[in-house]
Amino acid sequence: MLTDALIYLAAAVICVPIAQRFRLGAVLGYLIAGAIIGPWGLKFVSDVEAILHFSEFGVVLMLFVIGLELEPKRLVEMRKGVFGGGSLQLGLTGMALALGAAAMGMDWTVALLAGLALALSSTAIAVATMNERNFLPTPTGQSGFAILLFQDIAAIPLLAVIPLVGAAALTGNATGTPGHAWMAAAKAFGAIAAVVVIGLYLTRPLLRLVAGTNLREVFTASALLLVIGIAQIMSLVGLSMGLGAFLAGVLLASSEYRHALETDIEPFKGLLLGLFFISVGMAMDFGLLLSQPAAVAMLLAGFLALKLVTLWLAARIIGVTSRQRWLFAILLSQGGEFGFVVFGAAHTAGLLSKEWAALLNMTIALSMATTPLLLLFHDWWSARSECAGGKRDQADVIDQQEARVIIAGFGRFGQIIGRLLFANGINAVVLDHDPDQIEMLRKFGFKVFYGDAARLDLLRAAGADRATLLVNAIDDVEDSLLLTDSVRENFPRLKMIARARNVTHYVELRSRGVEVVERETFEGAIKAGRHTLEALGIDRFRARDMANIFRRHNIGAMEALIPVFKDEASRVSAAQVGRDELAALFARDRDQFESEHSSKGWH
Amino acid sequence: MILVIHAHPYPQSSRAGKAMLASVRDLPGLEVRSLYDLYPDFDVDVAAEQAALLRADLVVWLHPVYWYSVPALLKHWFDVVLLRGWAFGEGGRALHGKHCLWVATTGGLAASFAETGAHQLPFEAFVAPIRQTARFCGMTWEPPILLHGAHVVGEQAIATEAAAFRQRLAAWPSTSGGEKIAEGGRC
């Protein structure tokens, strides 16, 4: 077990940075790592099937995280892209590939099945590559994702139909068992309903309970439990685990735990996805490549040509800008991991010979490796033609829907800021670690996320590298300074407005370079002081003048403390000087005021 | 109903203005709004101010003249209360038909407001913007009450002017001078 982990981690750590270095992308790096340690390379690992099966969970986690980033509202907006674009692509590509397969002598039902299975793309590779290039939030990236989503849905009936076709082919009886089909449909609906109920009603109270314990690892465990549980429910009834996880993600996208879940799942997702790519690399049957190189090459070339052309056509029809059509086609050009499953099932059902299944699997695996290579070629080509043409299209508008303000800490202080912003239509991402607080605020319609604001991954998930400013309204001095250090170090361009508990905290924040610091009680006390002066019979505007003078002096005195703050003795003496100065200032002010506004002088 | 808009940042240090205000305070049907007292932070409650204006048929602007104009808060009050569509412009008829009386105290002596004086212009030149503000809102300009040299004139002079002010308001609306007198008035 540990030896296996050692092999996988070492292969990834060595191969991926090298692949990155040569700008091949992380995905190709993992594939190469897998090929090297696999049965056709150094033979470190033999039971590829088991690893592949296990690491498929990485794809499930990835779809969960993608779901988290998609609120149901946005999913509804995407329905045209999913069902329109998706069915168009699957129809076009599937038909072309089915014709190709039939031309090579396959039975037409089997050819249709193989064509549709090959028309599916790899969500793992396409999304990972789009993420790597920050392409997912662009309109083209969204269209691609919509198609991948539809393929995930379409894979279900495809898989369901194989045993039926298989049975029909074997017995010559096409009726199948309708009662069984009804049963399966009912089970599927039951499973989806269960996922919806879990996502909508059970998860949030559960997470709230867990968050209340303040044990991070338990929260992480419950996040994983949630995804694994849903995946199990789906696989029990033969549905796509990824689809279930995606659905659960969407249902939790508008919950306050979205960012916390995202940051907790993220490392598992990354590692398992890497393992998945490694196992795809290991599964490549290089023996086939050696024994039938011509057949493999022809299959791969034909497959890629048909898929690229039909994807390009689909892109054109759904309105992808002309500059990005080839990019779009390449991103979705590979065969999907579902293909392996379909061909495996088709082989068991007696529809595909062992040789064909192996050849088609090899084609899919190789096409996964060609995606990064084709992208490299595309980059080189478009850079060349751009230089030649000297023309640049306008960049796609990136639909980030990001708030520009992050409020860390939403207690008595942060709330006032948040409400002021919300009241004026300014969106803010709010981070707080008190589950009760969050629940209450959500009832009033605030968008609050659960998490410890000082954590770097949560800050990143909240969009700290894109936000304009961060309001540090945390009440705990230590946490506030931790957050400040983290922001200064990791997001030096993020402006900070900070709440200070007291003078020491103020000076600490200022000496860390925070530009705007407000003491939490100061303005309130100043205002009460003004009311006191007024109650003593002083003109209200005069009381305001007095408060202004006092404030200016007070802040000046605090600022003077910053350079000497580290030294206790000089801090005391500076405070003494400040007091003396204040007395002098008040005396001067009084004299000045009386000379200007004496009862005999003015009208 | 008479509305006195009083603008003095330091009313307790005021001499002439304080006497003027004190002389009318007890009159029936009179509302005084001291802006620096109501809004020391310049956060003028526009709705409350407009409602007060609607209640009145005579609006009095009572203040010291600072730099040939109104104190900053009264200028701000003009800016945020006398709005387009309410006080002027299309549909802005809220103040139409009301009367406006300007009661101002100045530091300079009457003689200094002349081409040969320290201020190089007759005081009429400084009346014009205030008068036009009122007229632009459709208000009838009453002959203003001006007290020059407010920090040098004697108690007697101030008392005389304050009494005249009180008499003008007490007898309102029969003392309404209207535009005609304003044209050739004291300024």
C-alpha cells in the first residue's frame, strides 16, 4: 500500500513538472507517468483495473466541485447549451463515427453504439485542461462544459441499452424485458430524488452541526462522506456517480458552506484526478501498438479527424467565435473515460470482439494523450497566424460574477459595513466562522460563507486574487493580524480596510502597512462626547469642531507611535508627549476660538 | 405660517443675529429651523426641510454674510433642498407664490460697500445672487433687512433693527412689500 503510494507520488512528482516545463500540460505529464510505471513500462504496478476504478472517484469529486461553482439559477440559464448544444454535438459526432465504424465492417447496431460511445469526450481531461488555461469561465468554455454535461447524462441510457442490445443479438429477440426497464427507471428517479432531498434539506443542518464542533478534520470528513454517499446511491441504481455528485454540488452552490466544501474537497480531487490520469496511462496497451501499429494509427487518425470536424461544425452552429472553434474542437476531441466502460460492457454482452474492444480502448487512451499535443500545435499555429495577420480579436468577456469586496468577519462591526454595501447594490463575499451567526444572516438574505478567513485556501476560493479590497472586520486581535499577514504576503495588491480593537492593535495593523484602520469604539465615543458637550450647552457645530480637533490630534499621536512601537520605554514617553501636546492643543484652540468668536467681535 | 431658516455656525458667539432671532422667537405661527444645530454634520434631512417649506408662506433666511454669501451649510441647504423638479425646472413649483425675506448681518460698515470702499462694490451686487435664488424658485422677493457693521454698531442700533424685524413678521402678511419695493429698496 505504502509502496504503491510511493510509486504513484514519485512518478507524478517527477513527470508532471517536467511536462509542465516543456509546456505539455499536467494531464500529459500524468499520462506519461502512468505509461512509465505501468505494465508496458517499468512494470511497477500490475492491477491497473483496480486503480482505474478507484481513481475514477477523482472525476466524481471534480464534478462535485464544478457543481458547487454553478448555482441552480445559472444551470437553468445553461439549459439551452446543455440540451441544444449537447444533443447537436452527440448527434453529429456520433453519426459520423458510427458511419466510420460501419464502413470498417461492424454490424450497424454495434457501429451506432460504438459511434455514440466514441463521441463522448473526457470530462476529466477537457475540464482539467480548460482550468489549466483559465478557459472555463469564458463563453466558449461554458459551451464546452455544457456539452460535457449533456454527454454525462447521455451516457446513462447508452450504458443501459447495451445489455438489451446484447441480449437481442444473442437470442434474436428484440423485445427485452419491459418490466425490468420500468423498474430501473423507477429506481433511477428514486435515486435522483434522494440526492435532491439530501442536497436541499439534510446537508446544511448536518454541516452546521459539524461546523459547530469547530473540528476542521471532521468537517472535511463529512464533506467527503457526503460526496461518497451520493456516489454510492447513484451507482447502486446504475446511474453516473459523477452526475449525482454534480447535482449535489449544484444544490449546495448557494449554501454558505460552498467555499468551505470547495477548499476541503479540492486537494482530494486534485490527487485522485492525477491518479486517474496515471491509471489511464498505465492502461494503454502498448503491445497492441507494437503488433498492429498501422491499424492503431489509422483508427486514431480517422477518429480524431471525424471528431474534430464534427466538433468544429457544432461549434460553428452554436455560435462559438471563429477564432476559438478549433480550440473548442481540440478540447473535446479525445475519447471519454465512459468509452472504456461502454466497450467493456459491450465486450461482456458479446457485442464486441476482444480485439475490437482493445483497439477502441487504445484509440481512446491515445486520443487523451493527443489532446495536449494538439493544443500545443494550435497555440503555435494561432500565434503564427496572429503574427502574420497582425490582427487581434477582442478577448472573450469573462463571466466571473465575482464580488469585488470581501468582508472577513461578519459580527457587529462587519455587519454594518455589509449592510451599507448591500443597501447600495454592492455585492460582497462575506466570510465568518460562527455557524449560528451565518444561519441568522442567511434568513435575512445575506450571502455568507462559512470558514476561517485567515486560511489561505479559503481566501483564494473567495476570490482574493481578483477582489479589489478586503474589509478585515475580525474581532479577535490575533486572528485579525494573522489574516493581515496572510493577505500582505499572498495578495499584496489587495487593499485592506481594518477594524482595530484598541490602540495597540491599531499600531500593529498600521506597522504592517494597512492603509486604512478604524478603531471600533472610537467614532462612537467621539459622537457620545459631542452629545455630552452639547448637553453642557455648547453649540452643536462648535462641539463638532472640538471633536474634529480631538480626532486629528488623537490619530496623529497614534501614528507617531508606529516607529517607536517596538520599544516599551519610548512608547510610554511618546504617550506622555502626546498627552502634553493634547493639553497644549486644547489651550491653543480655546485661545484661538475666543479671539475669533468673542461675544464682542462677531455678529 | 412663517419659516425662519437660521444659519449661524456659532450662534452663542453671535451678537446681532442672536438678537434678531430672539426678537421674533415667541411670535405665533412661526417655525425656526437652526441649520447648524439640526445638521452639524451637514447631513441635511431633505424631506423634513421640504415639508417645512411647504407649510410656510413666508420664508426667512437669517444669517451672517460670510465672504459675500451665505454660510456653507445654508449654501449646502440650497443645493440639496431646492431641487430640480421640486423647486425649479419641470414640475418644480413647490415654492411658487411664497414670499422670501432675507435678513442678513454683515461685518463691514455700510460705507465699505461702495466702489471706493474696502469691498469695491455696492452691497446690491451681493444681494443679486440671493434674490435670484428666491425668484428662480418662484418666490416673491420681500425688501430685505440688512444690518451692516454688526460687530461695531451699538446695542441700540441692533435693538432698533431687531424691533423692526419683529414688527415686519408680526404684521405679516399685511406688511408684504412685494417686488415693487424690492426693486428700489434699501439695498
